[in-house]
Amino acid sequence: MGRFFRRKENDVRSMSDVAVLFLRLFIGGVVLLHIIGKLQTYDNVVLTYRHILGFDGATSFAIVTILEGLFAAMIMIGVATRFAASMMIIVSAMAIAEALLPGGLPTDHAKLYFVYMGIYMTLVISGGGRFSFQVPVLIRKNVLK
């Protein structure tokens, strides 16, 4: 019976890589669905969207939406996962800070962004895992061959 419960180090490592893959696909899918939801209510969102770096609401919304979509796709594919997740941490922190302003986001949205930030922090710590495209490794393999 004990042989069924013994785990080798490679088994644990491969399961953690599968867990990181699932986490990447999950958070990327959630963010893409979030973007689709924002685009469906575009008229209402643009009117209340904050002015960021001197841009009007529509331009700020377009910049943030494009960057969120790009970073979510990068996380799902596994290209520069740590960089993309760290940028999404900044976006989440800005959303949480906006909730603290008068007339900002409702607190339930801020709680959701706090959960997102925890997932992104996990991806920054763990990286993309074995099932990702690691650009420096790919370049090194092509140079050596």
C-alpha cells in the first residue's frame, strides 16, 4: 500500500508545472472575459473611466484594455510570464488605489482585484513553469546549434 503513496521528486515537479499551467490559463481566461465584459458596456465605462497620465477617459480605457489583453495573452502562452504578471500587479494596484478614491470603484471590485493581485504574485514567484516559452532559453538553443 505504501508504494502507491510514495512520490518521486520528478512527479511533484511535474504536478507543480501542471498547476502553474492551469493557473496561467485560468487567470488569462478570466482577464480576457473581464475585458469582453468591459467592452460590452463600453458606453457606460468610458463615461466614468479615470483620466490617466493626462489622457481623456476613452484613450485611457483603450490603452489599459489593450495592455491588459496583451499581458493576459502573454501569461496564457507563457512568454515573459514574470514580466507580464508584474505589469498586471501594477494594473491591479492602480485599480485598488482607485477604489480608495471618492467615487471610485465599489469595494467588491477592489476585493476582486486584490485576489487577482495575489494570483499574479504567485506567477511572479513561480514563473511560467515547464510548459511555457522561455525566450532566453530558446535564443540560447538556437545560438548554440
